[in-house]
Amino acid sequence: MITLNEPRHGNESVALTLIREKGTYGTVTVIYEVEGVPDNPEEDLSPVRGNITFPPGTAGLIYNLFVLDDQIPENDERFIIHLKSVEGGAEINISKKSVEIIIKKNDSPVRFTQGVYMVHEEDDIITIPIVRGKEDSGNIIGPDEYGVSIRYIIVTGNSTAHAQINLDFLDLQPNTTVVFPPLIHETSIKFKILDDAIPEIAETFHIVLLKDTLQGDAVLTNPSVVQVIIKPNDKPYGVLSINSILFTRTVIIDEDQMLRYEGITIVRNGGTHGNISLAWIITRNSSDPSPVTTDITPESGILHFDQGQMLAPLSLTILNDDIPEEAEPYLLRILAHTIQGGAEVSEPTEDNDDVYGVIKFYPLENQRIESSPDGRFLSLSFARQKGTVGDVKLSYTVMYIPAGPVDPERTKEDILNISGRSILHLPAGKMEDTVKFPVDFSWSEVCCASCLVPTVSPRLGDIQNISLKITPEIANGEIGFISNLPVILHEPEDSITTVVSIALHRDGTDGQATVFWSLKPSGLNAKAVTMDDISPFSGFVVFLSGQSDTEINITVKADDSPEVNETLMLSLDRLYCDIFLLNGACKI
């Protein structure tokens, strides 16, 4: 077996030695052929068949077979040279009639993964992969045990259709050499697209891998050139509109004083690339059925903008007649669907940049339910962003909805100290305001605020409804005994007194609450119960804000007097804070 490397930069010969054993009488010709297993040998070896002649008396010959530099990525290839037949009386040694040749894997392919990239000016960074030793299917081919490198250049032009380096894009590599270390099959180069405010048509530049700079056992394959196209940006062909000055006042024409009117212009803002055209039309803005052309001609037409042109006048002829007439209104429109050349049409708006403001719930964290010693309040904060020109009236509705789906049909009355729709006035220059309403509600319910104003400036922000959930902590609560079962006590035997604690619990823990209680004897022998038996007979306990549990402590006293059962009732009488409700009593 003979192992060979495919040559670089040209073909190389391989010397094969052919032996004529025993007799050397006469001229002998050997016919051979190269077989590929399974490759076609003609792409790698030459010649692949032929005759080798031994002159009389010659016992050995050296025959040169050429290995071809085919520049084709390949893995290891196997070929067999067969001695097929012989002429001149000699015979072929059957055990030595073939020799195997291995050409090692070679020509690792280097290429881009795709040939065209379409990018937006706002894309910032684009990454362009380069691979070596990979087929389109992803299979590895060719050698990868050694490093490979190649250089690239950037090619562009000088016209407006070509992107300029350092103006439209930046090369982010420290140098223009791409290196593949051993066993690495993919790398990339990066470019930054510069975002500017200049209207531009599509611009291109090319990245070219240079074949002559390729180092290592590799070949350059397609695509070896990448075209990067920066899409048209910043309205390169312009935005057409009627001169905005005309929106501030009605155009008034006196037919007795003016036969031709040229005070209307169409403006091309943004870019002025290319030739542009669009149609316009005048219609009556009244119920008058008569043709426009009885008063104005033409009633329609097409305006043309040449490249670089920013203004186009619209000339009208006014027909003077002797017929007495009232003022007649007309409407001029430019037709967006008729535009040719890539430009856009800007529709007129009520105002620029929300001059009267955008009304929002802001900040959202300030939309809350507040609790204080004076009670609880729903607090809503509004902001007027962008413009603050003029006085603005905001209409809004506040609803209280019990626990369950947030459905305005389920609104519950008499909870909020407000009814129906309310009005908030924001004078000129005022940017924010806050409104508060006293509220009284049970927990796990929802308070919903909704603003209702027209959607032109002044207009509402994106969030036009908010819902605030009433949590148990801030809701109306209840204070009561944990249990109302009878409590059976025994007079202490081993001590003078014993203290008994009766547990209290409250739901709704916002704010401080003071609970007053009383202990009253009852039954047939009520008058027999005195301070010598039990104390105190009244008192109070305090729930701090956030506290849900406390106790009433009662002292039972020992004496030497024989007594029958004595019954007392422990009751919760009143609260210091009126936002809590009492529930229950306890029999002792």
C-alpha cells in the first residue's frame, strides 16, 4: 500500500517500480489500469490506464504516475493499480499483480454560509459566519488537524447606492485575517451598521475572501463573496403632504379678485431620492350636486417631483361668473394609493406631538387604598405628559365591584363617597393631580377606575382602566372570641389567685383598635359574686396595627367560703375605632 498527499499548486509524479523476474528475453509489454474504490480515478491520478514496455534484457522499470491537484475537498481516497495483461510471452505474477494507493484527505473547503444579507439600519451588529471543512449538509470533509487562515477585503463604490465604511458601517475586526485553529470549523466576522437620520436608498457593500491569501491545506469554495444590503431607511423617497401652514386656516379665494390661485403647495419631507408622482382631487364639501369645474379647474391632476425636488405648486383656475353665490366649501385631498416612486403620504392630524397632552394613571404604584386614623381612602394619581397647552377636562368613573368577576354590571352602590362620572380639571401648564375618596368596603373585593375621554389630543395613555384589590388587611374586620363555648373554672386550691386568659381574634388588621369589655354576674345567685371571687369586672385590650390576636386576662381568687356554682357573662361592649364590628359574647 502506498500513502500519498495530494500536491498543492500543481501536479506531482509518483515513481512506481515494475519488476521482470526470471527471464529477460525479448520485448514484453504490460497493460495496466487504475480502479477507484469508489471514486473516479481520473480526477486524482493520470494516466489511469496504459502500457509499460520492457526492452530485451531489462529486468526492472520505474514508471511515473501523476497525482493531480484537483482543488476539490475530499476525504481519504483509495485506488488500486491492476496489471491486466501482458504481451511478448511473459506472465503476470498473480500474487503481485495489484498495488493499493491511498490519497489522504485534502482541500478543506473555506466559504461563507450564505451570499446575501439584508439588514435594517437599526440592526446594530450583523454577524457573518465563515466555515471550513464543512459541506452544505454539515458533514465534515477534508483535513482539520492543522490551522487554516485567509484574508478578506471590503469592496464598495462611490455612488449613493453603495455603503461607505466609517459612515454607514464599521468593520469590528482588529485585522482582516480570519484564522481557523486546528479542529475548529466555524468562525465569524462582525460589522456594526451605523444608524443615522439621513434618508437613504438601499446601500450595499461586499466582503470578498481572497484566494491567494489562503494558508493551509484548504481551498476556497462558493460563496466566497458576501453582499450586504442595508435596506432603504429614514424615508429615502420622501413623505408627501399638503403644506402644514394651510391646516392652521381655511384657504379663502375671492373669485372677483383672483382668476388663478397658486397658494397651495405639496411638500416632500425626508429624502428626495428618485422621481415621484401622485394624484390629487378636489371635491365639494357640501350638498351642492353641481360639478366642481363650474367654479374651479382642474378638479384633479397629477403632481411630479424630480429627484432632489422638495416642493410642487398646485395651480388652480378660478372661473368668474356673474351669478350671485354664497361661499362654497371645497375639500382638497392627495391620494395615497396613486403614489409612484416609493414615497409615502402623511395624513393631516389634529395637532403635533400631542400638544394638549397624554393623560395617564401615573405612577402606577400611587394608585392605592390608603388607611389613616381619619379613615380609608381610594387615592388616584394622574399625569399629563408631553404637551400641557390649554385647559383639559378629564371624565372618569370609579366603581366598587364585590368579589368575583370584574364586571361593571356588578357595581355595588353606597361604598364609595362618589357616584356616577366625575370630572378632573387640569389647567394649562398643570402636569399632575391626585384625587381621594373615602371608602368603606369588605375584603376580597375590587375597586375599578376607568377614564373616558376622546382618543385625540388630549388623549389617554395605553392603560385606561385599573383595578385595586381590597385585601383582608385593609378591609372592614370583625373582632370576637375564638370560641363561645362555656369556660368552666375552679377556685384555686394551691395558690391565692389564678389568671385565666380568654383569646380574642380580629379580621382586618389595618390600624389600631381598642376593645372595651365587661364581666357581669348572672343567674339566681348573681348578688353573691363579688370582687373577692373574681376581678376585674371591666377593662380594655388594644390591637396594634397588623395584630390579629390578643387576650383578656381575668383573675380568679381563692377563699374559705362554701359556695355553689357562680355564673358570669363576658361581653365585648364597644370599640375605640369605628371601622371594626363586634361579634359574639362568652359565658363564664
